[in-house]
Amino acid sequence: MDVVKAVETYITKLTPIVSLASTQSTLLSHQVYLTDRIDNRKRDRMSHMKCVCFLQPNEDSLEALTAELREPKYGEYYLYFSSILSKPAIERLADVDEFEVVREVQEYFADYAPLLPCLFSLNHTPTSDKPLYGSSPNVWDPFALERSVQGITAVLLSLKKKPVIRYEKTSGMAKKLASEVQHRIQAEATLFDFRLTQVAPLLLILDRRNDPVTPLLSQWTYQAMVHELLGIHNGRVDLSMVPDIRPELSEITLTTITDPFFQAHYLATFGDLGTSLKNYVQSYQSHSLAQSSSASVEEYPEFRKLGGNVSKHVALVGELSRLVDRDRLLDVGEVEQGLATSSGSDFKNVQAVVNNPVVPAWNKLRVVILYALRYQKTQTSNIAALINLLLSNGVSREEARLVYVFLNVAGSDQRQDDLFSTESLLAKGRSALKGLKGVENVYTQHTPHLSQTLENLFKGRLKDTTHPFLDGTGTNMGLQRPQDIIIFMIGGTTYEEARTVALLNQEAGNSSTGTRLLLGGTCVHNSSSYVEMIRAAAEKFPVSVYEPPPESATTAPSLNLNLGGVNTTEDVKVKTRTGALLTLISACIILAFTTMEFFDYRRVGVDTSIVVDRSRGQKLSVRLNVTFPHVPCYLLSLDVMDISGEQQRDISHNILKKRITQTGVDMPASRGEDLRNDIDKLAERRANGYCGSCYGGEPPASGCCNSCEEVRQAYTDKGWSFGNPDGIEQCVEEGWSDKLKDQADEGCNVSGRIRVNKVVGSIQISPGRSYQAGSRTFQDLVPYLRDDNNPHDFSHIIHEFFFMADDEYNPNKAKIGNDMKQRLGIADNPLDGVEAKTTKAAYMYQYFLKVVSTQFRMLEGKIINTHQYSSTQFERDLSKFNEGENKQGVFTQHGVAGSPGAYFNYEISPILVVHSETRQSFAHFLTSTCAIVGGVLTVAALLDSVLFATGRKLRKVGGDGNVKLM
């Protein structure tokens, strides 16, 4: 199982930018002359060339590809995706390929970085922006989980393996990943339809938290050491910070496929590396002498390449030696190896490292973390002492608290296995036996915990209780030794573990029954990237992760920066002037804040909420006062119609029609009903048996029309227009025409209160009486439109118009409701003061009102119901049935001609707005007061402690200076 060869296989079919599996020469051999990133928008347009795109099937890549295909820079595109491409993504690409430049779309599964033949990485180094963990160490970040599933799936498909899956039982993340991978395999059954083997391959999913020691150690083999001290990123090492480095060596390539010396010695220890490099240099010198004597042109490129490689490794090993000497890594590494192995390390040795001023603070922190992980349960007081020692030797509180983070995230209570072989008697026996065999090098005596796991797996001792099969594959599977094992480390693997796997593969290659191993992880860690991952993850964990574990000693310092961690017990015992001043200031602040909190407690606020109006069968009252300067009262008719079918025509109850002059002055001692008062006087002078004619109109129940008004009503009931009162006997006797002529140039003020149903309806103020013919309603417009040298129009002024609830008939409730409206700023009605003017008789005004029920709930328990409304206005010239085209070319035609008048169309909202008076509870006031007192005193105590300590330090420095002067 060689992942480098698996990716190289694809190179023969396509030419992607795969720096870890292919060289520039390989790309040139496939006629690839230009390489670039697809998200680089500054590329030149070259329509004569073909473009091969190798992409991850994620949103960023698809977005960049979409932008590319919208404005293609090349003649043809061949798209290759490194993992499974979903159907929606394919449809998305098809939609955007308007120029039809895409010639081929294929899936070549290489969604991972093949670092070594036995090592792959998903290149997902967790950071704050792209975390691995969710809200706890056992929860995945969704993006990281999907990335891991895609990467593992690509590895399996590229190697053509359909494995059974085992995982660490105590790791929730391992179980979740195993389930997701299994689900993906089942969902893509056709892709995983490989030839069955006698023993199925095994995918073993492990959790980095079960072995936090390995990535914390200093490394002493070539590749691991370079990664630990300098960092290897996609096969490249940055040497730009190395003193006096030559420009051509500021960044070097370090991969086994392009560097024969590195291929031969990447697993060598640092001690053996020096000897090998010396021989390599001597070999180059001998070649140099031979080259100078023969001067062969054909051999010169190879000779020059050898010279560059020698220079590269000499510079690299020289820099490693400098860093080892500068940071005292030999001393630190010896202590680390003692802590990481069964031999242990003396507390005094760790103290010596921490107290050494030459050792960097970073290395001191790593040593203390290792000591805490090893002796978490047995030497708690020493751990506390070392943390305090860190704080006094250049390590900040923020860094020192990482000791607690590691104990809480990857301590003995969170690990599944006995990492240090210190707990069971059998483990101690195995450790002693291993010690008798000895070790090659004191700096490489540590073996990763992965080695013990694989040994148990090979010997059939890896129990289902600790590493179960997913979905209960079967008990017999654990007894069969698989030929192919893929190990995936959640949280990142290391080059030390890769060395273990490589050596096991070498042993297996020398035997006929060997097992092939492949190691992978979310990334490949060095100590700094591993600690940074834990630091970034802890920011999302509960704050208790920064607290000492329960078994810690009482002397362990509090390093939770959120709580301050300052001990002021000793400081408050000393009386100072500064302390007295701070106390007075604190008292004033507490008094001021408490007073403000008390006023806030006594203040009555208003909370607004919206609920569904569940009232049924209610009525509304409409209060109106409208003046029509150019329509006399005898022509005005007030009607109400609603959606329930109820109609009120020519309403006079609770309605007052008041005659006014053209200038708007009230007519003295006159009302709209003066005509009817004269009729009553005339009736008294007539004989008792008088029965007037209805002149063909619909007679009333008595069969007689004794007044002009009754004749007019008979005409209305018949559906006739009452246009000529001079031909009616009753009208002549009553002087109807003369009085109409007297009022023809007057106006009318209509005011009063109307009772309507709480449903959709309309209040209509129109000219002439309305009557019904069949299912339609008509107005008698003849008197209004008749040419009598007194032009009428429906110009009007709305003095007031609002809706009332039944509660507002109660004066006390009405006053409370008005006060609340004034307080909330909703007292004004939208139509109050509205003035509409026109000079045309055939003109219609429509007001569309949205009525919202409103309720006020007072603190004393009173409930007042009222109403609000919103208004929109529409007016229309009825003489223009078709308005034609406007300036924008829009043709307007009205479907209904309409009639002159003012129409108030109201609609009832199903929403009830509730305004409730509220006041803070006494418990809230008490809690806030306690918080104010406690907070002010805490801040004052912290400030006093800092000032006290600063003053004491300054006095001490001053005293020392005086002694020196003497």
C-alpha cells in the first residue's frame, strides 16, 4: 500500500499540480508548460491552449471553477476532482458552461497529501478559523468531520480497499468518524465494488488524545527533527531565517522521491546522520575531481544537481546543529525521554531545566506538561510547584495554564490505555523486560503508543472491549490477521509514528506473511502545532478546562484568566492611604449605581406584544366630524354596508347634520331636519282624513303619502329618481322647492357616532338617497348633478375620525386609554385634519382603513380596550372612465364607474396589540444591587492589590539603591 505510487498512477492519465507525488520534469514530459492556481484571476487569456484542472470538490474550488468557466481563458477544459463529486455539483457546472469548453469531467481519488509511501496527511492543521473540535474534546467540528470523511474515502478508493472498521471505544470522535466513513462506503457501493480478499483490509481509527506524549517530544531522526525545529510544509522547508543563508537555499524541497540522500537517511538518527553526510560530501568531492579531469558535458547536469543537493543538506544539518546547541536540546531531550519512558525522570532534573535561563520558555513548558501527564495522580504537589516555578522563570500565565488544559483534555482520566506503564503489575513487568534489552540511543528510547497497539493487533490481543468493530462485524474478525491495515489518527500523527510504521513495513517486506501498514492523520504535528491545536480548541471548551483537575494539590495556582487568579488575602491585611481612598471611591460608586438601580426598579415600563385577536361578535363605534363646504345637507346621505350583508341607509340616529355657509360659518338656529319640522306644522292644519297620492311610487304600509318626504321615499323605493318636486302637491304646499333653492349654495357639517359590526365594511357619505334594485345599490344623483347655477363638489375637511371600543364609553377608562396613547405617542389619528379639495362634481374619494385592536393592561389589573388604524387614500375623477396612457406608457382603465362621495372602507386586522405596564421585580433589584456591590469591591480589591504590590516593589528598589550608595 504505497500512497505515493497510488497518486503517481494518476499522473500517467492526467497532469495535476501534485508537488508531493510529481516533479516539474514529470509534468514537462506530459507537455505541461504552465502551472497556476485556478483562483488566480490575473492569468492571461490563451484560447489556443488546453487547461487541465485538478480540484477538491469543495465550495471554494467550485466557486473558483464557476468564475473561470463564465469567462474561460483557454480553449478546452479537462476537469479532474480528487474525491466524489455530487450530482448537484455536476449540474451546477453544466449550467455555468455556457461556452461549452468543458471536454471531460472525471474523479481521480487523490484528496490527500502522500508524504511518504506509508504516510498520508489531510493537511488540516487545526486553527481557530478551521478547528478540529467542537464544543468539547469528544465533538467534531462539522467541517473537519466532512473533510476527514472525504480524505479517508479518497485513500480507500485510490488503493481500491473496502475495509472493516475498528475504533477506540472511549473516543466519541473515533466512533462518529467510523460511522460516517461506513455510511459513505455504503452510499457509494458501486465505487467500492472491489475484488474480495480472503481477509478484509482493516481501517483502524485512533484518537490523538490517547497518546499526547509523542507529539510533545523533541525529535532525533532526520525528517522528524527538521519538522520539529524548522517545519516541513508540502515537502518544502523555509530557511530564510537562517543566518547567512545563500538566496538559492532560502527555501528548499525535501521529499523522498526527488532527493536520493534524503530517501536513504530520512529515518536515520541525528548521530548517524553526521557520519552519512560526511561520506556524502566526500563522495561529491571525489566526483568533483573526476569531473574536472574528464570535463564531460553529458555528466555536467547530474553533477550540478549533486552539488546543489550536498549544499542543501549541509546547510540543513548545520542549522539543526545550531538550534540544538542554542536551545540546549540535548539536556532537554534527555529529561523528556526519561519522562516519556518507564525509567521516569527525577523532579530535580525537571527543576534544573525550568531554572536554566538559557533554555527557552517554550521548552520549559513542554517539559512541565510531560511531567504533569506522567505524574498526574501521584505527585500533585510537585506539579503545583513546577507551575509556580514556570511563572517565575519567564512563562506567562496564559502559557502556564496549558498544563491544566492538557490534564483536562488528555489526562489519565481521558486516556483509554496505560500510557506510561505505571499502573498495572503486568505493565511494570513488561517495562522491566524491555529495559533489560537496552536501547540504541538514549534520545530515541521512546516508542509511540501506536507501536504497542499494532503489536497487540498482530498477536490477536487487541480486544473488542477497547477497539470494537463497527456495527458488530463479528468476534472472529479479531482473530484473523489482516494483510492491509490503514491507521488514521484523529488530531494528527507524527513523523516518529511514521518511522515506526516504516520499520514495521521493512520487517514485513522481508517475510512472506508480513502485514502492509499505512498511517495517516488529519495533519502531521510537531510540538508547536500540537500545542497550538490544543490551545485553539480550549477556547471553545467550557472555562473549567483552565482549572486544576480535581486531584490537584491545594497549592496549585489558579490560572483561569477569566477569574483573574489574583490572591488578595495578604494585601487586605495592611492599611494604606490608597486603600482608604479606594474604599471611599467604591462607596460613592456603589451608592450612585444603587440609586440608579432603585429608580429603574420604581420606573414603570411598557412591554408591547402581538397576539391573535380572538374576540367574536363585537361591535365598533365610529366617531366622525366631516365638513362638506359645497354640498347642502338635504343632498347628503350617510350609509353603512358591511360584508355580513347588513346595510344602514340614510342614518340619522346619533348623527347631526349642521348647515353652514360657503365660508364655513354655521347657519344660525338651523339644522338639516328643518324641512321635516315644517311638515309637522302643515300636518296639524290638514283634515284628519287626508290621504295624499304617492304619484306612482311604492306606497308605504298606510297607502298614503301625506308629505313630500314620503313621496320622495316612495320614489326611492320604486327605484325612481325624485327630480321635479314642483309637480307634487305635498311638495308645493310645503314650499320644498323654495327651501331647496335657499340651501342650494350652502355646505354641511356631519358629526356624530355610528355603531357598526366588527367586520369588513364601508361608511359612505354620498349625494342623494340610496336605494336597492335587485342585488345592486344605487344613489339618486339627479338633484346633485342638476344644473341650478350652484355647482356642487365633494371637497371636504375631516376634523376627526376614529374608532372606539365599548370600554371608551366609560369616562375613567377613556381617560386612562388616552393617557396611555399620549405616553406611547399613538394618540393622533391618521385622518384627523385631512383636507381634500376638488372643483369637479363627479369626483370620488376613497379611504382604506386598517383597524387594529389595541389593549392596555395596567399594573393595578385594569384592562382597557381601544383601537388604532392606518389609512391610505385614493381619489378618482369619475368623468374619465379610461385615463389612457401616462408618461411611462402605462394604460389605465377603471372597471367600475363609481359615484361621487367620500367612502371610508375599513378592514379589521386579526392582530391584537397588547401594551402591558411592567416593573422590575424586587428579586431582580436585590440581585442587581448585590452584583453592583460585589463587582465594585472586587475591582477595587484588585486595583488596591496592584497598587500595593507596585508600591512595595518601588520601596524595595529604593532601599537597595541606598545600601549600594553607602
